[in-house]
Amino acid sequence: MINRLQLLRNVGQFDSVSEAASITLLRLTLIYAENGRGKTTLAAILRSLGTNDPTPITERARIGAVHPPHVVLDCTGDPSAAVFQNGAWNRSLGDIVVFDDQFVDQNVYSGLAISPEHRQRLHELILGAQGIELNQRHQTSIAAIEQHNRQLRVKGAAIPAAECGALSVDEFCNLPTRTDIDSAVQTAERNLAAAREQDAVRNTAEFAPIALPAVDLPAIEAVLRRDLPALDADAAVRVQEHLGAHRARRGGVDRGWDGAGANTYFY
């Protein structure tokens, strides 16, 4: 809290004023005067003390003054005097807010235009120091989320749409990892190849039935039941029948062989 205005020197309308040092400032103090008496300069001094910015004072340095602006204010706290000298304050009071035409120009509107910067500054003023800190943390989190989302969009765009199929990018990325993926891919490829060959298989003619020859089982059984002597006798009968047929063709006489290999004539 500011208790007294001890010294105002070489700033704005004030050449060297110390009379106000005897006036104690209360919680509510009204200062009034005609135009051009230094009310705006006093508001600039308070703004400079609240923001620790020397510009509002240095830009009001008196023209032709030998020494730079010098301000001494009696304040609560340590040190008890807030001194502006050599272009800087020895302390600042961060709880000072000055509502004047400059405040309106910066926060509410400038001329006929109301820009987004005005809304932002007014919003920060309403929030206060703690609210501004929380808002900055909030904005930092928003920036981090936006950066994260941009990276997700870039990575999502890198996944071919054919790979995702009917799945979304999130669903595709959440698919469980399969340790048998290689064998599963091979099986799927074989199934796909088989499916592509279905038409060829479907249009191929059926196999022709195999016609097996007729088997005369009774005749085979009859042959198997015959022994060697019977076969020998049968063979002899067949030979005699053959020779008889040959002799008939030769006029009743034919030449053959006996068992010993001598010539034998048959009549």
C-alpha cells in the first residue's frame, strides 16, 4: 500500500514537488484537479511501480531538465520507500492496477476497433496472477495435445488405407500382436491361391469310369483244380486233334513226330 507521495521530480508536470509528503493516503483517496495538472502523470508513475516498467516515467521526462526523473513513494513493506532513480525502481508493487485511458486502449478497445488482443488482456486481468499462471499451463497443455494430434495424423496418414480395410486407424493400431503371423500369412496366401483356382477345378471334366474286363471265375477255378497228369493228358488230346485236322486237310496222310523224334506217318 502507498502511504505518501514524498517526492516527484523532473517527470511530467512535476518539477520538484514534495508538499504531498505530509498527506497520508488512506484506503480510499480521491485526487481531483483541472486538466493539465498531472493526474495522468501520477497514473503513469503508479503503473510503472506496479509493472516495474520504467517506460511510463522515462517517456515523461521534463524537457530541459538537468537531472533524470526521480520519484520517492512511502510504501508498506521492506524497504519502506519505493524509489525510482537512474531509470529503475528499487522495488515494485505488483498489486497495483491503474484503470485509465491507456488501460482502456490496451484492454477494452482502441478507437472504434476491438481486437482479439483486447479480449485476451482483459481476460488475463480478470483472472489475476494465479489465474494467468493456470491459464498459461492450460495453454501449454493444449499446445502439447495439438502437437501430439498432429503427429498422430501424420502417422495415421502413413498407414495405407488398403492395410486398414474396414478398420479405423485406432482399431488397426489396437490389433493384438500375433506371434504366428508368418505362418498365418502363408496359410492365407495358400487359401487365396486355392480360391482363385476354383473355376478351373469346377470346369474340369470328371474322370471317365474305368471298365474292367469280365472275369470267368468258374473257368479259372476249373483250371486251378486240374493237376499235372490231367494237363498232360489234355495236351496230348489237343495235339491229336490238331494232327487229325491237319491230316484231313492233306488227304489222309501227314508226317509228324513220335515221342522219340523219329518220323511217323499217320493214316
